[in-house]
Amino acid sequence: MDNPFDLDNHAPYQRWRDTKRASHPGRAEDLILDVADPRALSQTERDRLLALCATANMAIYRSPVVAQDKAIPRLLAAQMGLHRLDGNWLADEDGISPITVSQALPPTALRTGPPGGELPAWGGPAPVGAGDRTAFIPYTNRAIKWHTDGYYHPESRQIRAMVLHCVRKAQTGGQSAVMDHEMAYIALREANPDWVRALMQPDAMTIPERLDEEGVARAEQTGPVFSVDSATGALHMRYTARTHSIVWKNDAPTLAAVAFLEQLLASDNHHVFRLTLQPGMGLVCNNVLHDRSGFVDDPAQPRLLYRARYLDRVGDMQKL
């Protein structure tokens, strides 16, 4: 099969690009599919979710099931071909991460970081107590910048898919934005193929080591932004819009590509979809680009989402 991501292979890319553009959803609402129970999808519901993920790398299910049940994302994922759960160090013992505020911050602090720096989304110097979530942005009410999950992981542990299930929403805020990473690739390649070439270099982006009281808790990770899975031919993106605790390759094409991506994701591009997950809704995706706005909780019913991250891609036919 011709590889559309080969920068010297123009015809296959153009065919893939045109098909992608023609079939891609045009609004956030086009991503939403109603299901009766995400824990036990009907064949029709499952096929529709898989088809949308094949087209847009993501789908949003909406259901009347609002139970505080971590089995929901796990069982939904299994029906989508996702089984190799990434049990990261901040997840619960079952590998599912409850995304809720561990350290409340005042509404005036709702931005990506305090004066003089950012809270570490991936670690930085670890807080006292290696399992403490309080110094990590997802477990606060701060905004989270654009990223793909696991950008600090080694190639052998790439996060290829995830499920984000909403149990309770915030009182105000907490809006998500998502963008299919393949549409970001197209935008870059159409603007300047050399920018894509730069972001495919093995030393394009480096995440420094994370330290704790015992020394190096996670080694430095260097790798490309865009890569192609040798087994499936699928495009993978490793990215963060952070400005601290990241080192970009210091050459003109890489820095120009990074600037273009920042502008693209900050724009009103019609492939950037914004919505607020409601209880019973969830996102299943091939680790697309996403962010989150800051929010204010209802103290009696604080925001709670369950996140499950996988080493598989949605619809891996060997695992369905």
C-alpha cells in the first residue's frame, strides 16, 4: 500500500488528503452518537462509533448512564478493540485515572500556570510523595494546553488511544477542544512540507527527565512529533504546547513548524471542535490533539471524569 505520509510520494498523499477532507465531520455535533449503554453496545452502535473513529480518529458517545462506575470506560474500550491499558503512576490500581480536583485553586488562577512558571503536566521535580496528584495540572481546575497524551513516553509505550468518560461536569467551564491530528498534519503539509519533514526528525522534541527525591524518576525522552506506525501505517502525533520543561530542536524549520501549530490550534479553524462533556458522555479517540479550559467546581458535586489510556488503536481488528 502506498504510504500517504511519505513526503516524496505526492499522489498517494493527495488521494488520502482529498478523501479525508471530504469525509471529515464539519461540526462538533457531528462527532456525537447516542448509545443506550456504553458498557454493552449494540452492533449498530459499535459499528457507528468505529466508523466515525476511522474517519475522524474520534467519536463522542452520549448515554443516559450516569453511574460513578469505572467499568464504563474499560468496557466501552474493550468493545472498540482497546485492551492494553497503560497503567501510569498517577492512575488507580485498575489503571483508570479519576480526573478531579485534588487541589482547589481560586477562579482568579484559572490559567495554564502561576506567575513565573507552569505546574508540571508530566512531572518536573516531583512533589513530596511520588504518588501525589496535587502538583499536576489535570488534577487541578487550571486550563490544560493543547497536547496528545503520553508525549513524555518512550516509543515503546506510545499512547495510541484513550477514553475520557464524564461522570460529573464542572459548575462552570471545563470545556474541551479536540482536533484530529491528521487534519493538523494536512494543514502543515499544505503550508510547507519541510515543516512536516522537520517534525518527523527523531530529535525534533525533547522532554527533560523528571526528578524525585530518589533521583531520576523518568528519563529524558527525545523523539519526533509525527511518526508512522510500521505495523499499521497509521499516523501518530506526539505534541505539547507547553513552554516550560520542553526543548525543541533549534533549527529554523522546526521552530517555524512549532509556531504554525501554535497559531493553528489557537485559531477558529473549522476542524477545531469545542464542547463540554455532560454526565454520561465520553470521548473515544486515537489520541487526538486536545485541551481543556479552566473551571469552577460545585463543591457538593465536583467535576469527575475517568480517563483510560491504551497502547492499542481504536478498531484494531486483531483485538475486536
